[in-house]
Amino acid sequence: MNLYATILAGGSGTQFWPKSRANLPKQFLVLQGTQSLLQETLQRIAPLIPLPQTFIVTATHQQPQTAEQLPQLPIDHILMEPLGRNTAAAVALAAWHLLSFDPEAIMAVLPADHAIPDHAAFCASLQLAAVAAQQRDLLMTLGVRATYPATGYGYIHVGEALDIPEAEGIHQVIQFTEKPNAQVASAMLASGNYLWNCGIFVWRAATIAREFQTYLPELWAGIEAYGAAWHAGTGAESLYQLYAELPSISIDNGVLERAAHVGVAPVSWAWSDVGSWRSLSDLHPAAADGNVVVGQHLGQGSTHLIVYSPDKLVATIGLSNLIIVQTDEIILICDKEHDQNVKDFVTMLQQRGHTPYL
């Protein structure tokens, strides 16, 4: 099987401000152990997909740091976007490259900044989805079993089981739902017919190219024009203009929600999208007082805190349910219930011209 990895690594990670900055987006952060989220992603898939069959899609200005973190990856396997145009453009760019590389390629599309501890189970799920994609020409998704009524995730409505040789447990997808409110999420969880959409997809490169031509023809034509210009040695400014003209839409909204042949492989391994500082609770065990600490913390009567301070001691008295982040220049203190608002500080700083803190 000609299975290739396409790792999407162009995000800014503003939810992890002030640790994530313009020159240090989330995928480059080390939040546990000694490896960044990007490095862990490559390590996770290594038993199934070798480096010569792995491609990274990232922003042009992030290419040097990507190459520095992944020195073993062939440099021409780092595909660069002059600017971000959402996930559909990134997937289309990778599909276009893969088709010229191997017309029979099967793509596994993976975010660069998620945490999945069980590497063996993850690779088994990718293999299962790849078999289904190959045998039935499906657009395959991986769906994580929901454990609570999350409002920050998309959901997959699971349909009937599909009879696919060597790929048992694959189901038809009925519908995708983006980030429901609490009442709807609770109803979905109670029904038992919904999975979290973790943003991991598997399909034949030729199939997704055909779907782009059907549902997003303007985007696919733009990618073809961009690729031809890139091969011809067109200058950076012209390439930027070509890419800027692409529609900005997610692969979910642009293709998956419209396509007729979409399947899902339900998975039960632990998963975190590492979407905010609160996600540190998914990566590190809490102490008896409920505190999750990365670095140094001394507490008196302080419970259920998330403290990130690798280099300086944080001392607290009588605090609870807070996130405290200490960097060289900035201290962030945030109620856990408002962790999704951290990104707003980036906008505020941009508006006020405080660029040193970005």
C-alpha cells in the first residue's frame, strides 16, 4: 500500500499565548517530555509511514524552524504556503504534489499539534482507514469516542456499518456538526451515535483531487496554477498573489460535508487536540490537590490550578481553578472557564502596536 503522511503544521497557536508567539507557534512547543508536538507527530507514525513518504505543509516563514526540528526529513518534503488559506488549500497543495510523486498515493492527513499517547493503536487505526479508502474509494475520517459533551469539538453522526473486507468496524458518515452548544452536545453524547471529529483523514490522493474538482473547482484550478508557477521558478511576490486568490475554507466545510462517500473509523484511544492551556490536564497527571504543574510551584491551600513555569517558581495562596503561565516577559493569569479567550490578547496587542509581545 502506497501510504503517505501529510502533516498540517502551519498554525499560529494563539491559544497558547504567551508561550506561543509569531516565531514559535504551537506545533514547535515542548509541552511534555523532550519533544515538540511536531516531533511527536512524526515519531507516532514512524512504524507505519517512513520518512521518505512523509510531507509537511507549513507557512513559508516557518520552513527554517520546521527543517531545524526535523533534520532527518528531506528538505523538499516541506511544502510551503506563502500565506494561510485554511485547511482545504493545504490539503489540495499536498494532494497536487503527491499525485506528481505517486499517482497511486493514499494520503493520511494529520494535524501537527495533537497528543495521542498510544502510538501502536493509532497506527492500527490509520492502517484500517487506509484499507477502507483503498478498497471502497472512501473519504475516511477517524472519530474519537466522546467522553463528555464538549462544545469545542466537531461531531460525526455515525451511520450503518459498511461491509469492507479486511476493514471491519468502518461506518458510513451521516452528517458533520460543528461545535454544538451545551444542550445539543449533551443530546449527542446521550444518543451514542456521535463521535468527536479529531481532524484526521485518510483517502486516495486521486480521490480527493476529484472531489476538489467537483466541490471546490476554483481552489483546485488555483492550486494547479500555483504549482505550475512554482515549477517554472516564478518569483515569491507572484506566488504570494496566486495563493492569496485561493478560497479560504476548511476541508470539512468545503468537501467532507458535501461529499457522498464518507466513512468513519471509530477509535477509543486517548486523544487531545491540545487546544488551549487547559489541555495540559490531558498531558500531565494532576497531584492530590488537583494541581497540574509544569515547572515549579509552591502552594498553600491552592487547588485545581494549571501552572506552567519551567524556569521560575510560582507561589500561590488560597487560589483555585486558575491557569498561571510564566514566561520571560509575560505572566498570564486566567480563570479556567475563560481559557478560550486567551487568543483575544493577541488581537488586542496587534491593535495597540505592542509587537514585542507577539
